[in-house]
Amino acid sequence: MIAETPPGVRRRTPRGQGRARLVAAAAELFAENGVSGTSLQAIADRLGVTKAAVYHQFTSKDEIVIAVAEPVIGVLESIADAAASADPSESQAIAIAGLVDLALSERGTAAIVRRDPTMARLLDAHEPYARQIARIDALLLGPSPSTDRRLALAFAGGGIMAIGALPGFDGPAEQVRAGLIAAMTRALSI
């Protein structure tokens, strides 16, 4: 039997759950309104807490933005690790499949990362994100890539993120996945 909380006593959320709820609420609001269009007060209102409670978890909105992106950064690291440890003839295919799977599984975050200039600016300046992107780019581009190859990667990578972020872009999951992998592979075979 769970005891009721006495009147006037605030029930505390178990450690870490408040932060996770805040990040989830921020991600939803960022997807709906963009990073610039989401205030700390809006995040607090979504959670039914005060702005001070938000500041208790994070010292700035920039920290919240990075926290929303951290799961994606972790997946990028896993993709880079798997591709780097594979046989060189397979590393590009592993990286491409990993990026496609990431874009499809993290559609909401992909939309934020791809479309929101504030998110893109913060991530570009965030060393852990930039490091993983550089690792993956190196695996996909190879040494001394031509301008055409760099353009192909930008085009293909942007396209995958955009498709993964499109609301209502559905179809047979394996067909969509296979089509995206094939398109990126073709783009990079310049």
C-alpha cells in the first residue's frame, strides 16, 4: 500500500526522472515551435512546474538543446565505432545503414536537427557532436575527397534526414529503408 502524501508536502520525482521529463517536453516543443520559438517558460508550462524548476535541472536553454540531441550523438558514436572497426570494404555500407536507421528511428529529433538553425548552430559548436560527424564523414568520403564527393555526401545526408523527418512519409518500412540506403550509396559512388 502506498501512503498518501500529507497536505503541504511536495512529492519528489525520483532522481533523474525530472530531467528526463524536461528533456522529453523540450524535444516536443522544439519539434512543434523550433528551438528559438520555445522559451524556458513554455517548457515549464508544459511540465506544470515553475521556470525555477527548469533552471534547477539546466542552467540554460542551450544545455537543454544539447540534452535533447545527446541520444543522437550516442548513436552517431556507435555508427562511427562500428564502421571504423569493420573491414574497409564494408565500412561505408555500415555507416550508410546506420545513418538511415538513425534518421528513421529518430524522426522527431531528425526534424529538429535538420530544420532548426539554432539547433544546427549549437550542435556544430558542440565538440562531441562535431567529432562524431567528422568521423563518419571521413569514413564516407575517404582521404582527400573531391568537391563533387563532398557535395554528394551533403546532398545524400541532408536528403536522408529530410525524408526521416517528413511527417506522414510512410510506406513499407523495409522498402523505405532499402530505398534510402540505395540512394545514398548511389550518390556516394561518384
